[in-house]
Amino acid sequence: MNPAEHPSFQAVLATVRGKVQNYLDKSDEVIAEVARTAPVGVSERMTKLIARKGKKIRSTILSLIATSSSEPADESRIAHACAGIELLHLASLVHDDIIDETTMRRGERTAHVEWGNKVAVLIGDYILSQAMCSVINEKSREIPLTLSTAANSLIVGEILELDNAGDMNLSRSKYNAIIEGKTAALVEASAKIGAIIAGFDAQRIEACGKLGAHFGLAFQIIDDLLDYGIGATNLDKAKFTDISNGLVTLPLIYYFESVSAEEKTELQNLLKRAAEPGVPEEICKRLETAGAFEKAKETAMQHIADAMEIADSLPMTEHIESLKTFLYSMTERGN
Ligand code: FPP
Ligand code: MG
């Protein structure tokens, strides 16, 4: 593959984000105002957290869909919806980093490393509450409902993941339920909210939700591959956190499905020693040889293809073309 012909995920994201930059900037202003006007103890910390810019994948998808109908786009409405999505995402990451005990996020020290678990939990709670407040004046009741339903799914997905941590026999269906909850639900909500703002009918809103869910599933499967360093370029977080935390993701599920009982036991023993130097690399070697990474990548690609098929059924505006380019670029994601 010639890299010149296939711009990186980051490059495509930057271009596509540029198409809806005004909405994202306005959303940043809404978020900055929330942080600025927060009480002492929260304001400074939240300001620090929001200065660490994320990729804004979810609000880009929301804005692209929201501006893809013939209805005139309402900048403030889109900006507040994006703020709700980004704040919910940020709150979940603050909590996730406590749960996963990770020390780096967006290239910086995580909130709990900086301020301790107790304060970080509460900062996450404040941000979650403000996510819901961002859409409180929304004229469609469906939008706050969709956002809070997504929050519930994130929590349930995360609990399911914890309840199954260390289960070496995790099934594919359970893995899917985990990633549907912890990741796909928020992208689904973003696409759905975009579709509601666009004024689409119920069937199309549902289809956009599915598009977001497929994209979210692909995103998480690729994230799980990046955790092994597979396809990674300039990764801004630590590798091998999943195996260190006893989390079984798709490559391991495919590996266990394809090898003998002895090989399975050998790998389980290696996983118990995942913290020792050289062991994660040995685990990677075995998964690579068994084609487990390749198979997980193919599953991610299938979800992208399913999302693309739905995108093809939407009104083919410039922004939906951009959305399609972006969906496709996920196949090149390296961080
Ligand atoms: C990242 O997964 C985690 C999530 C996307 C969701 C986390 C959800 C919660 C902690 C529960 C909900 C919390 C709130 C405040 C609603 P990962 O650990 O696989 O990815 P990573 O490598 O980026 O950490
Ligand atoms: Mg994590």
C-alpha cells in the first residue's frame, strides 16, 4: 500500500474535522464556560483536563450528520449537543483511567495520578453532570434521553468488562456486549443525535444510530489491537494495559478458538506473567503467528463496511461524503 495514496487516519480526521470546525469551536466555548464557571476545586482541574485536546471523533460525526439535511443548521444546538457528547466522553475517560490504573492519557498524566483517586472520581462526576446540563434546554426530548441512555450503556458495559476480567473463556458475544456498551453506545448516540438535529425521520435516525454503532465497534476493536501495538504509530498511551489487567479482547478470543488445549494453557500461563519483561512480546508473537490479529482486523473492517453501507443510504451531501471518507480512514488508524 502506498502511504501517499492512503492518507493517515489522523490526516483524514483533521481534514474532515475542518469541515465542521465552527461547530466544534463553539462546542469548545460551551465546555470552557462550564469549566470557567465551576466552583473552586473543580474549575482549575477541569480547565486543565479540557486543555488536553482529544480527537473529537464523536462530535465530528454528530456535526457532519446534523448538517447533512436541507434544514438550516442551528449552530448553538449542534454545539451544545457536541459539548454534551464530549463531556460525557471525558467523564468516562477520567473514571476509566482510575479503573484501569493507567498513568497516561492524551499524552499527559491521568487525572487520578495528578490529584488522587478520590478527587478524580468527583471531577468525573461533575463533568458527567455537566454533560447532561449541556442539553437541558434542547427542544427535542429525545436528545437528553439519548445522551443519558448512552451514559447508562457505558456504565453497564464497563461493569460487564470488570465482571468478566480474567475470564480466559470469554465468549465473542460477551466481548461484543462489552464493547457495544463501553464504546459503541456513545458513537451511536452521537450519530443519532446528529440525525435528530438534521430532522430525519425515525427510520433514518435509527439507521444513523446503527452506522455509529458499527463505527464504534470497529474503533474499539482497533483500539484493542493498538493495545498490543498492532498497527500503532505515535501511540499516546501505554501498551499492554489489557493483558496486564486480565482483559480478554478479540485477538485472544480468536487465538483460543483456533489453538490446541496445550497451546491455550501455555498462553494462559504467559498471561499470568504479563508484567514480566519480554512476556507481552512473546504473547504477541504467538497471536501473530496464529493469525489472531489479522482476524480481529478483518472483523473491524466488516463493521466499517456495514457503516459505509448505511452511509450510502443517506442524502449524498458534501458532509456525508466527508463522513464516508472518515469511516474508511479508520482502516488506517495508528493511534
Ligand atoms: C475506554 O476503554 C473506556 C471507555 C470508552 C468507557 C469507560 C466507561 C466508564 C468508566 C463508565 C461510565 C462512566 C461515566 C462517567 C458515564 P479502554 O479502557 O479499552 O480504552 P483506553 O485504552 O482508551 O483506556
Ligand atoms: Mg482504559
